Amino acid sequence: MKKAVLFSTFAALASFQSVAQCPPGETQVTMTIVTDAYGSETTWEVTGPGGSPVYGSGGPYQDQGSAGEYPQTPVSFCVPDGTVLTITVEDSYGDGMCCAYGDGSWTITVGGNDVATGGSFGSSQTANVVLGTDLGIATLGVPVVIAQGNTTITGTVTNAGVTAVNGFTLDYAVDGGAPVSQNFSATVQPGASYTYTFTTPWNATVGSHTIDLTLSGVNGDLFAGNNTLTQTIGVATQSVQRTVLIEEFTSSTCPPCASYNTTFDPLLGTLNTNDAGSNYAAVKYQMNWPSPGNDPSYNPDGNARKSYYGVTGIPDVFLDGRAEANGFINNSGNLATEASKPAFVNVDITYALTGFDLTANVTVNSYADFAGTYKLHIAATEDFYTFSGNTTGQDEYHYAMRKMMPNAQGTTVNLTAGGTETITHTYTFTEGGPAQGNYNLWGTLDGVTLVAFVQNSTTKEILQADFVNVVATGVEENVLDNSLRVFPNPSNGLVNVVFDLSGGRQAALEVTNVLGEVVYSSTRSVGAGAQREVVDLSTLTNGVYYMTITAGDLKSTRKVTLNK
């Protein structure tokens, strides 16, 4: 967390405040700085190659009393034409200028065009601007993990110079092979970007591959440092149906939150969110603001997730870890589009309940190599409760996080192709007496849903989620639920079903698809003890199915992924 106390310092601008006119052969460059609340952490410098000479610099600036955006006096200076400038912006605390304490930013302007900008970074951010002609490769828009088959190579180029670029050539090569070349006739203005798309796709095969992009054909290009880009792409062995995770930061003291939830909660309801068979999971984090800030469901785990995402205003909604406009997420079509994206990780969560001890058992299967740090998070959410002490008129609350297991930091998982990780966490819950700072339930464990998801710690991308509804109706049902196993999972068609019963009875096996349609069923008499049955699902299409065993008043469900 940043400093608990704000200290005031005064800005020290070590450059010209304005330049009316530059001599022939030189061009005016302007740096515009907008700090967040902690201006004293921000400094910047604009130099030539290698850090010399220094054309302009600024900061530190004055701290402010609250989060927000605080424009500083623009700084202008003259630079010889043809110079390659290096812009370096630093934050002494290491959390950049955006977004936890305000939407800070920096912008370089040349000839009325914004040619470089930034603000969201760690300790420092650098960029190059050319006072002449320069076009560079900005992105390769291929995800780091994809499905096998034809893949379109696309991305963006950016004009980091001060003159328009008319036409260029791009090549891409895979694993050092023969390059695929294409000419582009687009005109790219200073500071603008252009989306390129190759007409020749890449036939991606399983494994790890390196794509090299090369840009050429730009007349008078003064800077070659941004003419190449290399990216490693993983091609997965298989994919599974995605379960979308929706996270909302909200509060019972937030009028805009109540207004948003009047349409958002019904939408989530129509999608059967957090209900067996749905491809949508939700977790809501109740916050302790605005005033009076006394939401009883606010707790340290929710606060930690707020800090992780850099949330400064509510309602704030995230879709599979991405910050999207609230209105964008409050749209069934957009959510369906997200659900249609393949997942290359499978998450399966089950539970065991002994008294008030709730144990979450999660299995994570990876179908590709994922570089970086990934965490498994488990949220125990309360399906529904009412709170008449709100200040907004919203009495009903859904999907509220009551505890992250083991905590909001999650558990590190290694994602390698063909790898499996099993994680188990237990928490002892208290039913009743929810208050700020504790993890007590409003109701009983019968109203809890466990939501598990795998998230990239740095990019915040969520690869996959799963959930299970807790049913606490008796010891015998827990024995059935604990003993029910289905394997292999994912399966190519033949699924082994194993479970235990304490006495003889009729047992019904039913398989449903994600729409709730029954696609397989059988009934037979079974005795006490271990039971085993082989179910043939080979005639079904690939996807996610739910296998339910019903024996008298006992019932248990497992998710099965079919991938032939």
C-alpha cells in the first residue's frame, strides 16, 4: 500500500515553461504532465540517445490530499530536427501515475500532434519520438496461447515521428522459417496507429513457437529500433468451454451502485449465474465507501482485491480480469461473446463439509505452457441476503464475497502443457453476525457458492473459472458427494463413475448439457458400498456436461469435459 499520510512538496520545474518560437532547424516539443495524488513521486526527462543532451525535465511535483488528476504546467523546449528523443518518466514509489490514486498521464506533443503518451507503469516508462520520419511495430495482436489451425497475424504499427508515412512492408516468420511478406498502402499520420492484417494465415501446430515481425519500406525512417518485434506463442493441445468470471466492486452505501444493480442483477439472474449448468460466475466485493461507509460485508479480502485492481470509484466491474465500461459488461451479448472464447485451462472445484469446516478441492489442468506467475483464487460467496440498513434503497444482495481461501493473495500454480495441479483449502465459517472486518455469513452454509479462478498476477487476465454450490443437508449426503468421482476428466467419451452408498437403493444417473437438457440417463438398483459404472458419452459433441447421481434423497453433481 502507498504511504498512509500525504506529505506536501513543491514542484521544481527544471526546464522552460514555454518557448514562443524555435530557430530554423529546430522544433518545439511539449511535455504535458497530469499527476495522481502523489506528485512528489513523479519525475521525467527528455534526452537524446544515450541520455545526452537533456532537452527538458521536470518534477517532483506537489502531493494532493485525495485521489484525482492534477494537471501540471506544460514544459516546452526546442530540439534539433532529425533528433531521436528518449522520454523517461519515473515513479519513486514504483506504482506509476495511474490508476489507484488518480488517472495520471504524460503526453509529448509536437506540431499539435500527440506523438507519445503513457501513465500506467511501475517504476519507470520510456518511449522514443523522432523529429522526422519514423514508423514502428507497436503490437502483435495474437494471444500468447491459441488453438491449433489457421491463425490470422494482425497487430498495430504506430507513427512515432512528426511526418506522415505513406505505405510500408511487413514480414512475419515462424521459428526462423521463410518469411511471409505483405505491402500495406495505408497513410499513417503522426501519433496515429494503423491495424495491419496479413492475408496469408499461419497454420499453427501444437507447441511453443516464435514469431518474428519485421517492418521495412519506410522512406527516410530515422529510427530502426522499433522495426522488429519477436513474440513467443503457445499452441494448446486442446480447448474447453470457458466459464466467464464477472467481478463487481459495490457497496450498500453507494447510490450509483444501487442504480446499476437494478438492471445488472436481473441480467445475471437470467444467465443463471453461479447456478449449476451456467457458464457465468460472479463475485461481488462490498466496499466501505462512500459515507457512511458502514457496509457490514466489507472485509480485508475484499479490500485486498480492490487494491490489486486499483479501484478508486464504484460501481466498478471487471470481465475475466479486464477493466471494461460498466455498461459494456451489463449486456448479455457482450457476455455471450466472452463465453464463446475458448479456454486452454480447465478448472474443476468440489467441496467437503464437516460441521462448519468447508474444504474446497480444486483441480487445474493446463493444455499449454503459460509463462508468468498465475494464482488460483477461491472465493466463498453468499448467494443472497437482505440488509435493511442500507442507505440506497437496495435491500437485496447477491454473489457477495465472504472469504477468499486461503486469502486474497491466492495460491501459485504452474501451468505447463499436460500438467495437473490439485489445491485444497479449508476454512471454518461462522453463521450469523456479519460485520465489517469479519468473514461471518449472513445465513447458512447452504447459501454459499465456491468460485475458483486462475488469474495472471501481472496482466490480471483470468484464464478460466468454475464454481460449485454448497449443499449442507446431512452427513449422508456429504459422504455421497465426497465419494463421487468421475474420470478421466476431460474424457474422450468413456467416463468411469465411482461412488459409495451406506445402504441399498435405486440410483439414477443423469447427464445434462450447459442448456440443462438431459442427454443421457440410466437407473439401476445398487447395494451398499462402492459402486462403479462406465458411461459412454462418445456420441455427444465436445463440450461441458454435468453428471448427477440421485439415490433416494441423496444427490451429487460433477462437471465433465468431453474432448474427443
